[in-house]
Amino acid sequence: MLHIIGVAHHAQSRRLLATEETESQQAFTRSLNQTIQDVHPAFVAEEDSEEALAERHAASITKRIADASRINHRFCDPNRAQRAALHYLDGQTIEVRMQMGDDEGLTDAEIHLKARAIELARYFPIRERFWLEHLDGCSDQNSIFVCGDAHIETFTGLLDRERIPYIIVERGIGVAPEARDDFARIVEYLGAHPELRNG
């Protein structure tokens, strides 16, 4: 059984020079520790990579807790080379490209929504399939996966299709109301523009 915790990414890692955890990081720490106590997982995995942490000058809270509990830890997110091999584009890259080559006369706000809707429809599935490949064994034993809250619906949809049992333990840790509202607008925009699902 896969136990999923949905977070804002700033909650799952900590700046190397930070002396204290933020409120969101403390909430995440409590949630992960409690889940480990409750389910005794074979492994704890997360949407992050060593490369991304190094670029952010950050350390994984997830790995620190897993290591302290003597539980196997896995980074599941593709690094730059793997993303290139997967032809993965993130929303920010799509947005910049659209701004540089816009011939539709869209406003910056519309470009933002369109770019992020394209990422959600076309690229989230690629990345989530990559995660699933790195979560080998999650259906046979208790395991924990920490991912961005925006992935909860799409990733659990993939788990449903693959008949992999899961429980959403907690979600929204550290997610600001503005980010939640922005994501709701992106989902709404995609619903109004289903053609964006086609590459």
C-alpha cells in the first residue's frame, strides 16, 4: 500500500544554512514521522532529486527522517539528463517559450494559464510514470511517497489505472491559498481548452 503525502515543495526540503525549520517544514516533519510510526514502511520516497537539491542549496527533510528511522529512502524525480531523455518540459520553460514567440496576442496571465495547463495535460503523465517506475514494490508492502500537492489527482489516477492500492494520508502541507487558487484556475482553463491535451 502506497501512503501519499501532498506538499508544497518548500515544505519537504530545507536550506543548508537555515537554522530552524519553517512552520510548513515542521508540519511536514510531524506528518511524515507519524505516518512512519503508523505504517512501518519498507521505504520512503519523494518527488525530488539529488541534483535539484544541490541546485537549491537544500537538504531533504524526507531523507533525514528516513535515515534517522533506518528506512530505505528513494529520490524519484528525474534529473536534467533524464528529463531531456523523456522530452519533459516544465511549466516555466513552456511559459517562457510562449512569451518569446507569442503570436496569439495572449496576456501574460493567459500565457501562464495555458503553459501550466499544457504541463498538467501533457507532461505530468510522463513524470508521474517515471515516479511509478521508481516506486517498485509499493503495492506489495507499505511505503510512503511525498509529492507536490498539484500531482495528487493525476498521480492517483495513474495508480487507479495500474490497480495499485494507495491512501492519501495528508495533503496541502505548506500550500498557500494563492497557489491553490492558481492551480484551480489552471485546471479550469484546461477544462475549457481540451485541445491542449494533444501534443
